[in-house]
Amino acid sequence: MTIHFFVSFFFFGLRTFVVYSEGAVSFPEFYFLEEPKDLVVAKGGSALFDCAVHSSSSSSSGQVEITWLKDGTLVQYDSRRHQLSNGSLYIESVEHSPAHRPDEGYYQCRANAKRIGTIVSQKATLQLQYLRMRSNASQSSASSSSPLFSSRVGDTAMLACPVEGLPPPSVSWTKDGRPLGLSAGNSDYFLHSRGSCLEILSLKSSDFGSYRCQSTSAGQEVTASMQIVENTDPLPHQGVVPRFVMKPTDQNLREGGSVTLPCAANGRDRYGKQPQITWLKDGATLQLSSHKDGRMVIEGQGSLRIQRLHEGDTGLYTCRATNKEDSLDVDVMLQVLVPPRFLRRPSNVEATLNSDIELECDVTAKPQASIEWLKNGDIVIPSDYFQVIDGRNLRILGLVASDEGMYQCIASNPVGNVQASTRLVIQQRASKTTTPSFQRSGMPTLVQKGFILAVVNLTAHAAASATHVTLAWKPPRLGKESPEILGYLVTWKEDDSPRERFMNVTTSEVDIRYLKPSAKYTFHVAAYGLQGVSPNSASVVVQTSASENVPGQPTNLEVTILSPTSAHVRWESPTMESTITEPVTHYKLYYGVLGDSSGELDVNIVETQYTVTGLLKFSKYGFRVVAYNTKGPGATSGRITSQTFSDVPSSAPQNFAAEAAGSTSIVVSWEPPPDGERNGVITGYKIQYKQRREKAGNIITTDGNQHSFNISGLEKGTEYAVSVQAQTVNGSGPTTDAVTVKTFMHDLDESNLPGKPVSLQVRPVANTVIVSWTPPVEQDIMIRGYVLGYGEGLPDTYRQVLDARSRHHTIRGLSENI
């Protein structure tokens, strides 16, 4: 028995996706068992890319043909390049020179099965091994002068070996020609990043001298020399602020790997202490492991090592060096890169002629992956009928027989690529009772008694747009035995095109969009009921108008942020084809803060570039460009989003307050600067405090998410001036006005309630009242503040909370003669 399935035909909206199945469908299995992997080889060495394919179709058994592509073109086999009997690609001797690199690039295995189609593998890269000095370093082994690092006894020193290689080299160190003692029990030395960075803690006189790093990889060796010399200049009488010995740099690393962010600082404060190193992520102190094998640990004086990197580790990291004189920050951006992974893969599809289908493909990746579609191994070029939706799914409109085959979604980003394949089968079902037009649509027709008649008064109106047509008609006349009309089937076809499109509607009017300008289309409309589509249809021929003679879309829009308040925007003129015959007279650049309800600003420009000034600091802007000619504006360019640079805060923290918390401590609190005045992520707050008669004060730096702090270790019964300022990665902003606070002579009791204030006096003056009092008799109980109550006849109608230092208060705005 033959079973016919019609999926979601009657109840879809204006766009209909019709999938037709004739009986049970069996899709042959055809996929890669093994795909080529990235290789790193030495010059003159050999390279082997593996490839294995599974095919379950008996018709193609033993007939899978494998070929190889390099950078998208067929590999030409010769005396060095061979395809083995198992399909693998073997390169016998890899060639490489500065001017000739025939083997470097990316490779793909391509498999073809007869009567199924073609698929290609993921991309595999071939890279050449190398070992070399970094571009900003010189080969010091042949140089008479080595880099000098001046340090004092007791300081920390860090030396970086200026060599890079693929694969990463192994590094060994010597001092004055002798191997450096780097035994596990020697806590004076730390090796970071596979030995490429040497840290010496608390320098001794014996540590000054000449150092050499020796890097080895792939049979090559590179050395570099440097010296640590003793700084014998007199120490300053006052302490010095911290100074970084080595700073971390921005890192882009693949998930699952590890990284060491080097950081060390010198600079003794007035008490002779070296800086302490702390780490923050996005303004908050990192929770570090106390175990040496933990995921996040401190190595040496303050270098941060992170293992088993994952996407959540991405962020802004701050190394903070702090002593009693000041704090110093250095910020580094860590980006954890994630290769593409499929969220939704395309699935096999069987569909009817002229129907529309959409093949799914959705991936997650960091950075975002680009997606391209292949059909039988060839790139699908987007067109009117092949549309890539939101950069992911592939929509095919008006299927024709030649659309059948293997389709692949390939997702790529800088750290990887993945591919998934699907097979599309086109059913070509015919019916003797259908008219030619509807026969191609695959829809059944009414074959029972009582046909639905054709619709009447079918008209077509071309809208202002050259790609938009409106169809309207009146329902057909119904006889006594006519079936109920459920809707209308609308089909249309461009002359000389094999593709016929259709949709179903329930109204007697429909807008057809996305047509071609200057093209002739034939439209058919027929009613349908439960039994199928009426063979009686109405038709109309429409010639769409020529494209409006306005400019096309500006291309290659680029935005370069120049400063916290300016950006340079450039673009290219529309192509000659899109501009038709009318030249561009000027451009209008639109820009605005994303999400701002005030909308966009715009400026008229004759050139194809412009520098925008007066932007808000650390704000995300959208930029787009429209070309104009004498006929009016053309299509807008795509929108580019960019964020202006951060800057130091423009305002001091708000609501700053300080009060004594005991005989040796003061509690300070504050709120961040206003949103529009922060100019970046607040990475910390600097609290400055000193005794009134002291010249030099002390500085404490808190996390960026901390809004209060308890300053401890103060002297009893002493006045201190306290202030605070916010800081971003760019530095510190304005300081609050200093608040004077006196610590208590003795620690006060907070386990009991204070007594009542004494000597309460009230003095009326016009419509104000001046209230004064003295503290309770009990002087050893902590007072945090006073509550003043007043009212007409009742003393607690109104209440005001006053701080603990208050001794009087003026109540204003009272009614007179009460």
C-alpha cells in the first residue's frame, strides 16, 4: 500500500515548507570515519594526512573515490606527493624556502560516491617547524652587549628568554657559563612557561652576573644572553612606590590549555617592605588555590598560573602591586578561544519539487564561527533562491531536480573547524488530474464530484518597490455540492527559470516579496479544500519595474577607535552595477550609542571617510552609511559596532562617609561615581589616610566591587584625614573631599544600648527650631548615631537619623504659632 504524507500544508502562514514522502525513505549512510589532523613538520620531513570514509549504499560499494584539496584546489600528485591505497595523502619531502612554500596550507579530503554525492572533510593545516629570536630581540650570542637589568640585593629579578618556536622549545639556563642550580628544593628560583622565564627571588650578591638561555627544538638551537648588575645608588630616605619588574601581556589561548601571566614588582616603602602582589578578574579579587597543583595558583612572587582553561576564564585580569606608599596596577586581557561545536546539525531531507526547505546548522564558538555551505563539495553561492539565514541555516526556495545531492555545513574560527553533512532527495510525483502548473507543485487535486471553480477578478499591483507585487482576487462561486474552501494556493514562476514558488494563504490578498527587478513572472491562484487543490485556477502575468535609480549599498565599512572620544570611519563606494547611471552626490553617516532612546546622530560627507569626535567614553556605538544621489537615498550599509576606549573616571566616588569604629579603626564607605562618569570598568578604589600633622600618608587599594573598608592598626585618640578615589585600567580619577575622623581613646562597648541624650534644649526661631543636646552620661558605650523625632503633639510623627558626631540640628519649614 502506498502512503502519502503532506506535512504542515494547511495551517502554516504565508511561507509554506512542504515535505513530501512516498512510503518509507531510506537514506544511505555516507560519512567520514577519519578526517585529516593538523601537522607540524620539519623542512625535508614527511607528512601523512589520513582519511577514511563509510558508505552503506550497495550501489556505491567499492565506488567511493577519494581526492585531496590544498587551499581549495586539487592536489597535483608528483614524485613527492602520493595518494596511498587507503586514501591517505603522503608528502615525502616537505619543501620550504622564504620565496617558495608549496606545501604549507590547509588540506581537505574529498569523497565522492556515485548516485549519492560528494563530501569534503574538515580542514587540516600543515605548518613548518621553526626556532628563532623574537622580532624585537637580537641574537645576543654574537653581540658584544647583552641587555642589562639593574637591581638591589633583596629585590626580585625576572629574565625572559627572547626565543619563540613551533613546537614550543625546551629552555635551559646558565649563569657565568655554569648550569643554573634549579633543583626542586631551591626556592630562590622559579621557571615559568616551559622554562622561558626565569624568576630570582630576594637577590643575593652571588646572583649578579651574566645569564644565558639555550632554547632547543626540532634539532635547532638558539641562545640569548643578559646580565643582572647591582644597583649601588643610595636608597631614598622616604619609601618608593611599586615598580613592575615584568608585566603580563594580552593572551589568546585555546580552551583546555594553560597560561602563566608573569608579574613581579620591587619598591620598598618607608617600612622597608617590598610590594605585595594580588590578582583581580574584572575588578574582583581572584579566589586562588592554596595547593600547588590547583587550577589557579601564584608562582614566585606574584605570577598567576591558570590550568585547564575554559570559556569562563575570559576576562580582564589585574596584577596589583601594593605597599604603604601606593598601589600600581597592570591589566591584561585573557581570551579563551573555543573551537566550533554543533548545537544543531542538518538532517536528511526528502522534499517535493517547487517546495521550500531550510537546512539547519547552528554552532557555538569563541570567537564566533563563520559558516559556509557546500553542495557536492562546491561552495553554495547565495542567490535569490539559495539564502543563508542569519549566517547559519541554508534556505532553498522553489526546489528543482538539480538541487538534489549532499549538502555540508562547515563552521570555522581561528582555533578549529567542524563539518556536518546531509542528503537532500527530491521527489517528482505526478498526477494525471492536475494542471501542468500544479503538477510541478506536487499538490493533489480534487477528483471527486463537485469541483471548486476558479477564483475571479485576479489582479496584480506592482508596489513602489521593484521587488514587491500585491495580488488580489475574489472567492469562486460555490455550488450546492462544492466543498468548503479552506484557503488558496498561490504559485509563481519567473520566465526562463526552472524554479516555481508557492505559498498557501487564507485571505484573498497576498504580498509577494523578494522578486527580481525588470523580470516577468506568471502567477497562478487556486482554491483548495480538504480533498485538495482545484484544477481551476486564475493566472496573471506581471513585469516588475526596473530597479530604482538610487545608489547601492556602501561596502567594506570599517571603524577604527582613535581615543575615548573619537573614531575614524571609512568605506567604499557602491559598485557601478548597484549605482546604475546616477552618480553618488554625498553620503550620510549615522552613529549612536546602542540602546540609547535618543536615536542616531548623522552627518553629511562627500568623501568616503570621516573622523567622528565628541563620543562618550567607554560606550558602544553603532555606525552605518547611506549613499545619496539626485534620486534620493540608497540602501544602508551593514551596521558596525565598536566601543570607545576607557579613560580615568571623571568624577569622585559618591556618598563618601567615614567614622571611627573603635580606638584603632575607622570604617569608610562610598558609592561608585555616576554611570556616565566612570569611563570604564572600575578596577579598584584607593583609600588615602594620614594623621593631620603627617606629610606622607598611607594608601589602601580595594577591589572594584567593594564599597566599604575597615582601616585598622591606627593610633588611639588620633585625628585622621581620609579620602577615596576610583580607578580604571587607565588610572585614578578625582579624589573625594577629605573627611576628618578621630579614633576613640578606648574601645567602646557595643553589647549594651546607649543611655538617653542629656541637656536637650529647643529654641524656636520663626518657622524653624534649633535642637541641641549632649551625649549620654555613659561614655563607655558605642554610639553609632542619633534619631531625632518631632511632630505636632506627638514627638515621633517625623524622624531624622543623624550621625554620632552631631550635637545640634535645625528643623526647617515648620508652621508658625504652633
